[in-house]
Amino acid sequence: MINLDALLAPVDQFLEQHYPTPFRLGQPPHTVYVSGADASEAITQAWAAQALGLIDTHHDLLQTLDEHGVLPRVIDRLSERPIHDLRFDFEDGYGWRDDAIENRHALRAGEALQRLSQQSDGPQSCGVRPKGLAPHERHRLVQTLEAVLAGAGGVPAGFVFTVPKLRHADQVPAVVALCREFERVHGLSDGALKFELQIESPQAVIAADGTVPLAPALHASEGRCTGLHFGTYDYSAACGIAPQHQSLDHPVADHAKAVMLAAAAQTGVWVCDGSTQIVPAGEEKQQESALRNHHRLVTRSLANGFYQGWDMHPGHLVTRWLATFSFYRESLAVAAPRLESYLRRQSGGVVDEPATAQALATVVLRGLDCGAFEEADVVALSSHSSTGILEELVQRTLPDTP
């Protein structure tokens, strides 16, 4: 008799190691990028004030977009904790400056990040995007990270740095080695430094031999990679897309992001959509058009499975939170009755399998996690769907019941 356990033990171990979880809670709904030259602990209050001002100016438009009555919740969020995740940018949003100037800005950024991490209304996670790994800039990456950590006096809570323009899987072990050296020099605990990989180059999606480099890249991070971020404009430009057609919803972008989703699935690594360069500034009609466009793009991204995206302007906070809360409110209205039927073993008109129940529970947990609603809202629609039960459904550990 064949011993299947013995034959498949190495495969079981591999899958458990590399695909440990259906999903990981805590993903930020967005990442705000601010030039490192403007690094300040006052950034959250400044962006909140501008965002709330736009709500006052465009209240009628926003009420039209608000089909689920979440605008008051958006205003509360902007008043309490407007930015969930923050990066001070020392790459494309910063440009090239004298080393002494960038060192000074990086020190100030580290100081600001440490203070922000201690503020009750500050971001829940934060970090920097330094220069990349290309030969002409990798020295600057090291210097900037060194200055940021020195300015912070260590690693701020929730700190992560973004590695831009990944082009080859073998670049990742070098980043891991750099993290280890920083931890050794600064007396940090092993694994204290985490990073994200930014997918801005076609070579990260399809290599010369036809393989998908970003998949082995994230597995080569030794657990330090927390996310894959898409770079809309670098990627589109590298694929030859004309500037006026470069967008989050271009087919070229959709293809790359679909590959990112598949590569990161069940690894615990988050996937983050990119940004739009269209911001609510200028004349009132331009602002309205930009708010509508961003709301549409965020809603589309959420529907396509991208629960995080970049925000580049205070006005993006308004439509980010409006679209996000609306998406999860709508999801709850669909998911709760189906969860109740599943848990009661009734069809409810839809016969859901365990994988679908897992997906229903996951989207409800995401909504709870980002603050779109409370557990009482869930239980009011599905009396059996406590947080504990939802977590068991996600992990597929809920015992069968008649």
C-alpha cells in the first residue's frame, strides 16, 4: 500500500510554509505619499483640514455619491484619524538633491515618523520610500534609510519601507541582507525591519525566461515583505502606453495587478493598487470631476479585490473613505443574509459552499477592521455572525452543525 502521508509530507510542508493564511487582517485602506521634503508630524492635521474643507465645498456632490449614508462616518474618520498609512517619499515624489540636503530631510522624516507613531490621531503604520536598487541610486537608498532610522532613534511602531522598481527576484535577498545589517548596526531585534515591493516594471511581472519574478521575489523575503504595491505610471510608461491613456483602469495595469493578486494569494502579503494623478484642485468643476473620478476608481479597485490604494492629495481622503465605507456597507447587506442562511444550513435562494462562506466572512471582517461598521451592525443582520464565528469561517475551522 502506498504511504501517501510520507510521499506528500514535503509538499504539505512547502504549502504550509509559503501559503500560511487565507488572508491577514489589518490591511490599510490606503497609503498616503508625501514628499520627504515636506515631512512633518503636522501632516495628518493639515490633510484633514483640507479634506474637511472640500466636503463643505462639495457637500451636495458627495451626498449624491453617498448611496449608503456613510458621509457622517467619513467626516468622523477625517476628524479622528484621517490617514491610516503614511510614506514620506524620497524617490519620484522627491527627485534628486544634494546628499547633504537629502540626509537632513531624512533625519527630519525619521523624527516626524517617531512622533506620528505616538499620536492618538496619527497613522497606524508609516514609513518611507527611498531610492531604488539600480546602480546609480542604491547608495542613496542606504544613506536615506540610515538617516531615517537615526532621526527616529530606532524603528517607529508600524514602520515599513517601500522598495521601488523591482526588476528581478534576486534583488530581494539583497534587501533582506541590508535589513539584517541595519538591525545589527542599530542593535535592533531580528526581523524588526519590514519592506514592501513596488511593481513598476514589466520585468517584475514577466521575466526573460517567461516566468513571473514577483512570485519568487516575495517568497525570498524571509517573511519581511508585507505588501506588493503597483506603480501606475512607471509601469504604463514602460509598456509604451501614451500618457493620456495611463490610468489605474487601463488593461495593461489590470493585467499586472491580476498577476500580483495571484502571486500573493494566501501568503499573507497585501496587494496595493496604485494612484491617480488627477487631484481635486483648481476650479470648482475640475475639483468635482476629480472627486467623481477618484470615487469611481476606488470603488472599481475594491470590486476587483484591491483593498488598499495610494492617495496623493488631501481631497483623495474624502473619496477614499466614502468609497471604502460604501463598499463594505453594500457588501455587508449582501453577505449577512447569506452567512445567516449558511450558518443555519438554509438555502436562502443561494447555495453557498465553504469557500464562498469564507469569502463572505472575509469581506465582513475587512469592513469591521477598517471601521465601516460595528459588530452590532453585523449581528443585527445575521444573529449567528459574531466576530469569533466569522474568524472560524475564514480559517475553515467551524465544526459542521445540523
